Amino acid sequence: MHLEIITPDKKVFQGEVSEATFPGASGAFQILKNHAPVVSALAKGTVSYTTNDGKKSIEVDGGVVEVRDNEIILLAEKVTD
């Protein structure tokens, strides 16, 4: 799957991931390959994802995530590593 994490200031991450977990407004949820299309609001919390280099995580102050055809786009208000 392809993940892009974007803030109003910059593109934080772009690359291939095997899974990603997001802090949804109603609780955390995970996206795996061939997930059904979804658009969800995000709460403040931790976004984690697994690349070929291992598991990584960042903190977001909310935002929106869209999943479609193994493409994940996260529009975050603000991120901290």
C-alpha cells in the first residue's frame, strides 16, 4: 500500500507500508492491504505504520484520512515525531 502523510506545511512521509493504524474519532483502527474505501476524521493521537525498515510512528493533532485502492492519504493538522 502507498501512504502519504501531509500537513499544511510539508509532506511528512511518502512510501510503501504493509499496515497503518490511525487514531479515529471513535477509536483506533487499522488499515491492511485491499481495505474497503473509507474516509475518517482523526482525533489527536499516534499514527503508526510498518515499512520495510520497521515500525514507525508520529503524533498528529487530528486530521482526515482517506483510503482507496490501496492508497492512503492522511491530511494532518500538525505532526510531531
